[in-house]
Amino acid sequence: MDKSVVLGVVTNNDKVLLVKRKPTEGMLRWQFPGGIVEKNETVEDAIVRELKEETGIDVKALTRIGERVHPYTNRYMAYIACEYLSGGISVSDDDLECAEWVGIDSLDEHFTTPLFDKVADYLSHIPKEYCLV
């Protein structure tokens, strides 16, 4: 069985952090940043580590948004809401072309597959007055 994958839903004002893959996986190109959960690591610890390794930013894992078996990759995915703490984006993963803050309202322009309904619901309820500037 494949290892679990954790994806971070990091918001900053009305934007969310996305990464663009260099090699596509089928039709998948843009995604939330993340990676494999290592042995003896919680999904929360894994997403903090993965975001630092992939994008150079520091985050705090807040809550699990939802989990599913991805309909296109058949991998188990855990989606974690994260608070952006600090750092500028610097991509250091050879499999990634770039990372960008993307407007929550324009996610459909980046994703080639439907957004996981629990993530879409989470993003639609982010109180703008509490987001970072």
C-alpha cells in the first residue's frame, strides 16, 4: 500500500498556497503543497516539515479538514488547514516548477479536477477579517 500523503491548505488573506508540478500526473498539474508522511510522524508534523522543505515557509498545523482516497491517484490524502507564520516562497523540490499565492476565488483556473468538497467548504468559510496581511 502507498504511504499516506498530507496536503497543506495554507491561507493568507484571500489567497491560498499552490504548487505547480514539473512532471504532471495524468491531468494533475496544480495542487496544495505536501508530501509523504514518514514513519512515526503525525500528519500535522509532516505538513509542517513538507511545507518548509518544499516552499521555504513556516506554518502551524491547525486542523484536519478532511481525508479521502484521491479519485485520480488512488492515494490516501489528508488535508490540513495551516496558518502561515513566516518566510518567503522559495521552491526547493526538483519535482516542482513553482509555488504561488492564488486567489481563493480563482482556484478553478488552476485545478484541472474538482476541488475536494471539504476543502471547498473550508475555504468558503474563512473569515477575511482574521486572515494575515
